[in-house]
Amino acid sequence: MQYPLSPTHFIERAGRWFGGRAVVSEGDEGTHRGSWAEVLDGARRVSALVASWHPTPGDRVATLGWNTHRHLELYFGVPAAGAVLHTVNVRLAPAQIARILEHAGTRTVLADPEFTDLVDRVEREVSRPLRKIVLDGGSPSSDAWPSYDELVDSVAPVDPLPVWPEESAAGLCYTSGTTGEPKGVMYSHRAMALHAMAISLPDGFGLGENDTVLPAVPMFHANAWGLPHAAAMTGAGLVLPGPRPSVERIAHLLSREGVTFAAGVPTVWMGVLEELRRSRLSLSPRLRIHSGGAPTPSSLVDAYREEFGVEIVTGWGMTELTPVGMAAHPRHDMSAWTPAELAGIRTAQGTPLPFVEARAVDETGTEVDRDGRSVGELEVRGPWVAASYYQGGSPPESFRDGWLRTGDVATVDGRGYVRLVDRTKDLIRSGGEWISSVQLENALMDDPRVSEAAVVAVPHPRWQERPLACVVLKEGVGELDGSTLFAPLEGRFPRWWIPEDVVFMAALPRTSTGKFDKKTLREWVRRERGDGSDGS
Amino acid sequence: MQYPLSPTHFIERAGRWFGGRAVVSEGDEGTHRGSWAEVLDGARRVSALVASWHPTPGDRVATLGWNTHRHLELYFGVPAAGAVLHTVNVRLAPAQIARILEHAGTRTVLADPEFTDLVDRVEREVSRPLRKIVLDGGSPSSDAWPSYDELVDSVAPVDPLPVWPEESAAGLCYTSGTTGEPKGVMYSHRAMALHAMAISLPDGFGLGENDTVLPAVPMFHANAWGLPHAAAMTGAGLVLPGPRPSVERIAHLLSREGVTFAAGVPTVWMGVLEELRRSRLSLSPRLRIHSGGAPTPSSLVDAYREEFGVEIVTGWGMTELTPVGMAAHPRHDMSAWTPAELAGIRTAQGTPLPFVEARAVDETGTEVDRDGRSVGELEVRGPWVAASYYQGGSPPESFRDGWLRTGDVATVDGRGYVRLVDRTKDLIRSGGEWISSVQLENALMDDPRVSEAAVVAVPHPRWQERPLACVVLKEGVGELDGSTLFAPLEGRFPRWWIPEDVVFMAALPRTSTGKFDKKTLREWVRRERGDGSDGS
């Protein structure tokens, strides 16, 4: 029964048995309507090309690309050549990208047309010359930037694709941490394959051939949550939203393509909701939405259910987990629960997928009670959980005895529902007690007057730190002061949890992954208010 | 990301997160209402006991048992001790069981009370002394047959269960072939774990925590089709039908326990259907039935859908595949198909699960066209497909270049739907052409007057072989002759396919796995009709 686990099996399978199933790729030039047979042919050509450039297994091949059919061919073709697909977050600063390419030792870069200038700038800061290929779709090719389409057309496809030992490296992704040594996570063929199977289970995303899948999460993030692999494995249809996907475009694609499963961060689903309302779009009655990467407000879950009959299932993952570790489905005995009771399930981070072990531990590494109240740092391990960083050793703050220390503070209940209380670094220390910024944010965002809310710590002479709310009000909501805004929080939280003050903003800063950027927010608040501890 | 794949993870997971979920075991003494927490505790005690008897990893521990909670504890506890769970088909003859125990080198046997006499008889024919333990449930223990319950109560549970390298042997099952060298299939922890994940996918059995699973297939057959492992992995409820499960008992358990997923052979579902009708039982609206192990008549599929709203999904497997390889779900673009068109899908053997490769090949080993018409021998390979038999080498008629030769003749279409035409040895050779006994049987069983039908070859002086129909009529159907019975076949098949004659019988002989026993039927027909080629 020697048979290596690899996503290469998935693309061969998709091309062979699901060859006619649609792979739709939205682009600036219009809609590309392809198929899994076409993706397999592209992957076979990519594999030939990459093997000619990098005959040494394990060489890194970088992409700077949106969710397109060309990027999809690279997802399967690069690992099948024995090389490592190194997806680069296009939203990082040039200096960060240079550091990551340098750290990874990457010598080949395939980039969408809009990122060629960026790569040219980055190239001056890396020590090795870069082979550069443009992923077409608009700009003309040049000697410096030959055309991907022309190159793949010029080679014969590798048929069948070679299969590598399952422990071989297949992918590399750096976490979005912007300080310190770059932290790269290397994915094996095996980890990718097992992860795709696990997320496709009914208590994961529940994917089958009958689904049409839209990854609203970028393909430059952690395998696009495994959806390209899972869609190929199951033979599902795939809809790729293309360059710079706006919430308007995603909303219209959901409707136009009859999408039945979509996944992305909560802020995307907030924006998509507005567009669904504005344009009165109809959706497939089978559409389910998976929301992860940040806490999902229960008001958002309610709005989708009540207005569109769409169930949002929340989940949790990290780049270090390939990236999905949990999904939050209700259990068999909850069918008679009230909506209020169920809200606590639907907005949990979830229960661990099969093969993922999760526990909350205290400072000594001892598991805390699984009672849903005791808090500890969340630790995870499993066959698709990183046990070290690429060429970065295993720093004690990141790994302990084979467990990944997530940096999240969480409770775990007796059924395995994990609820994040906060990031260890986002907790607010007030008078020797802890205040959860996440719980305050969720409560503020449940207010119908509030569009977005983030809570950060500001230094305080007596209490050490105090919470400050940064709030974006909805259009048409008049002026408010803190006491009016915080009134709904009274009674829900201890008095000393109520934020010290509020700053109203036009928009909250976001990270390259679309989450509220609390680091930037803290810096901005300290600068603007002049009460920072950074000496200003 | 070093993390071994094993069903041991599933039982630890089930006990930890799904500890309260019911595991119901029907017995002669009544209904045992247990839980996954209880099964985990039992498995931990079994593990301690087995490790004390067999400190050498890989030792075989045999069971002769029905589907009970004690057998379930052994399913998880024996492999966790590093030993191999050797499930023995209780329906075999003593001499066959002796040969199998001898071949496997098994020295410990745990048996249900009704099989202790059988084991005592068998013991005289094996060369090693046997350690014997009775699985309680009625008969008193003795010095020769100490009590399982007392033994497990006497040891401390192993907590946590040890995890073995994933390629270690965990299970052993002999195919029901009754001649030649015994053919044992050894299952690794890895194969069992991957198989459980794959069958739980939406396009497999589609199992989740919300399910209540009833394995109507015995636990002494090929891991009970993986259902005990899959139920533990997903945290589903489990209903075990206990000793000598009648179709009446299965029908009442489906209703009483609110079963949502059940799996077994078609003959079981034929009998259950009668009882459902007779007792007017109500079923869970979520119940799906998986039917495999033999071809499922489309009339049976129609009856369940029309009378009970229950969808039967067909599938295909072999002991050599752990055992499931395929399931037959309709595709996304078949929603507008007519019932007649869909019948061809619902009664196909299915399409391969992820990681299972399947092809039909001609005599030279070349794949035949995937057009749904070209026939060839079905070959399969994958991470849970045997590549050799236990201590039996790899005979050329069983394996070729890493592929398992199934002995089934099949067509494969462009979407991967595999349809068995026949066993290579059940095909009827008539006038240089081939007649499929299976297709004739299915057509005969679609006749509302017919209860059971099998078609076998009888020697013919001119045409070499001709088909003979052996038919059981439904109660109340008057006398019929061949021309009346075969009238519905005219036009559906070539004239020369129409059976030569019919024999009406009170019941068809069955194999130990509940399938029509064509070997016995052929021998009986030849003897009775005196037209055999065996010299009679």
C-alpha cells in the first residue's frame, strides 16, 4: 500500500474524471471560462518548464499573483516539478518582500503584470539574480519579463506528472509578521493532501463535486485555505475572483456563477452583504459561507441568515496550519437551541478537525480545565501543523514539545469548542486584570449604528493600560459621544471593562490580510493623542 | 509535521470531544446504551491486557464476534497495543477457520459465547495452543474461557493510548475465497485512518457528528466497511445490531434509534424493506442507505425512495481495499435527468474515492477506452489498496505492476463511473460471445413477480455455455413458465442472451457474506439436471 499523498494526485484526478467541470477566472480582460482538463494541461506544461529551470528538487519558485487560472496552474505544476511554490503576499512593502525572497533563497519569480515594477525594485535588494516571468493578462512581454503564456505553449506537457515522496517540500508561505526574522512555513505534499481531505469533510467545509467554490481569500495566503486543492480533489467547480477583487465583484460572482461555497475573512463578508442588499442579488439556495481569519460578529451571521437564507460557518486557522484547524458546526443535540444559545456556537472559532489536537495551557504548559471558562494559550499539533519555521529554528515562544504555541488566548469547552479571548499581545492589562479587546469589539459591532470597531490599549498612569475604542459609524448616523455609544455595553461587561474613550474614524487601517491593523492603530493613536509611551 | 496517521487518534478524539455521544449495542440480554467515553475506557483496558500477553509488536489477536460494544473496544484497543486485530468470519467452516488461524500464526482468540464450541473444535487442528477469552454476554466464564469483562476490569487503562508508526500492521482479514491458499489482507494504521477519512467525505458516505450510523455489515468483514473508525473520527452516534442480526431487528433499530446512515449488502436491504412495509415503521428523514458488496437492483432503489423517501447510494469495495473504493453519486449536471437516466448512475458501482485509481485493462494490461462500453478487467491501486497478500506473495493473477487485479470485468466511462459487467469467472461464454449474468439478474429482479434471481452458465453442446435462470418468485405469484418470465427481457437484450431455461427455487443459496452463492448453485444445477461437465 505504498502510495504517496500529494496534491499532484488531485490535479491528475480532476483532469481525468472531472475534466469538463468549469474553472472560471475573472480578469481585467473579461471572464476566462476554463476547465479542470485545461488546468491539468497547464500544470503539466508548468512542470516541464520548472524542471528545466530547477532540476534540483526543493528549489523555490515564487509567485506574486491574484486568484487566476494561471496562478492555479502554478499551484499544481510547480510542486509536481519537485520545486517549492513560494507564494508572496503582494500587499507587503518592497523591503519586506526582498527580505523574504532573500531568506527563502528564491531565484525565480512569476508575477502578475501590475507587480512587475515592484519585483524590479525588489530585485536590487536581493543578492541573487532573479528569473522573472510575467503572468500575462494585459501588459506585453519583454526580454526582462518573458510571457508565461508563450513559455508554457513552447514546451510539451509532462504526462503523467511525477509524484514525489510525500514528505518533500511543496509550498512555502511567510507569515505576515512585519518585524523580527521572517517566519517561513514549509508545507509538504503530504500536509497539503491531508489538509484538503480534512477541510472537505462534512464537519469541515463539506465539499463535493456538486459544489461551486469561490475562494475570496487570496491565493498568496496560505494555500488559499486549501480550496484549490480541495476543489480539484472533489471535482468541484471553481470561481477565481481575479485581480484586486472588490466586495462588489465577489457579490456579483456569487450570484452570477451560482456559487455554493465561499470562504474569506469577516470584513469581506461585511462588504459583500452591503452589495447584496444594494443590488438585490439572488444567490444559490445551497450557498454556505465560511468566515475565518478574525472573529465574526454574530450580527453578521444573523443578517446573512435572515436576509439571504445563507448560513455562515466560522472557523479558525493560521499560516502554520496549512492553514485550517477548526470549524464551528452545531452538534446533533442543539437542534432545539434558541438563536441566542446558538450564537455562542456560530461565532466560536470551532472544534478541531480530525487529526488536529488543540489545548489551552497555563504558563507552566499544563492544560487548563476544558470548561469553557478557564483561559490559557492555545496550542495545536497535527499532521499539517508546523513544528518549526523554515530555516528559523524553533524559538521557545513559538513551539513547545512538538506543539505550536499560537499566541492566542482561548477557552476550550468539554465538546472541543475553542473560543479566542484575544491575542496574547492584544490583551489589555488594566489594574492587574485582563480585558479582552476582541469581546469589546464584537459587542460594539453588534450595535446597529456601528460599522467597524477596534479596541486598543492606551497607557494609563494609574491603571497601567485602559481600552480605547476606535469606531467607524454607519452612514447617516449622527454625532455620538462615548457615553451614548457605550450604553449597550453596561451590564454585559464589568464596569472597568468599559472603554476609557472613543475615537471616531472614517475607516480603520487594515493589514495586508484584510484584518484590522491594531499595530498601526496603536501607533496612530499614540501619535495623535500624544499620550504614548514611545516618548512623543 | 511528523504525526502518524492511526485510528488510535480517532478513539482518543471520540472520547475527549464526543464522550457523551451514544454507542448503542443490541444484545440477547437487551440493549446496552454506552458512549464513546466508555468505548475509549474499554480500549485503554484492552490495550493494557493485550500488551501484557503480546509484548512483541505485530502479534495477531483474533476475534469471532458480532457487532457489539465489546468487539468495538477490541477494534481500537488491539491495534493500540501494537498487535494486529485478526477478525475471523464466523460463518466459515471449522476447517477453514483452522487453516486461517494457522496461516496467520494467531495465538489469542476472543469469541462471542456462541462460538466457544467452534473455537474448541478448531483448536485441535492448529499447531499452537490458543489463549481463549469469552466476550461474555450470557454464558458463564470458565478456566478455559475466562471472561473478557472480568479481565478488562482487572487492569488499569493505558492513558493516553500509545501511537505506533503509521506503517505498522493494525488489522488482518482473510478474503472469503474457500479454495487454494488462504489470502490474508494486512491493514496498516495509515490505511485504516486514510480510508476512514475518504469514506466520510460528502461524495463517499458523507458522515458527520450529526449522524447516527448503523453498520449492517458484520464487524468480522473488512473493518465493517470502515464505519467504526469513521464514526469515532466524526463523533457520530453508533448503533450495533448485535448477534445474528435479522432484517427485522435491523429495520426496527433504524426506526427506534433514528439512524441517519446505514450500510450493508443489497439482500439485507431487500429483507429490511419487507419489514419496513409490514410493520409500517417510521424512519429519520435524514436516513441514507449505502448498498454494496453485490449489484443493487434499481427496483430496490426505487422502492426505498418512493415508499420511504430514503435514498440508496450504491458503492463498491473489496477486502483488499480496507474495503471501500467507490461510491455512486449523481453529478452536478444531472439534476434534470429523468429517473430512467439516473437509474444508470444509482446502480453503478460508483466513481473512485480520492486517492483510489481505477482502470479497466485488456489481456495485455493496456487500459481500454473510457467510453462506458469497452470492457476490461478492473484494476485499482491507492494508499488503502493491498499490493500483496499476507505471507502469500503476489501471484500474477492478483497483482500487476502495483495494481490490484480485481477479477471483475467492468466498463469505465469518461466521468469515472465504473459498472461491473461480471466476475471474470461468472461471465457466460456463448457462441464465442460473452453474456453478463449480472445484467440478466438485475433485469429479472426488476420484475415485480420475482423475489430473487441468479443466472449461471450450463454447458451446451453447440454454444459451449448457455445461461440458466434460477428464480425465487414472490409469495402469491402463481405458476409461470420461462417464456412468460422472460418476456420482459425481449428487446432489452440480444435474443441469444435470453436464458435457455428457468429453475424455480424456494430460496437461493448464499455465501457467508450474504451474496448469492453461484458456485454452490452451479454445482447443484449440474447435479440436479445431470448435464454437468464434471462427469456426472
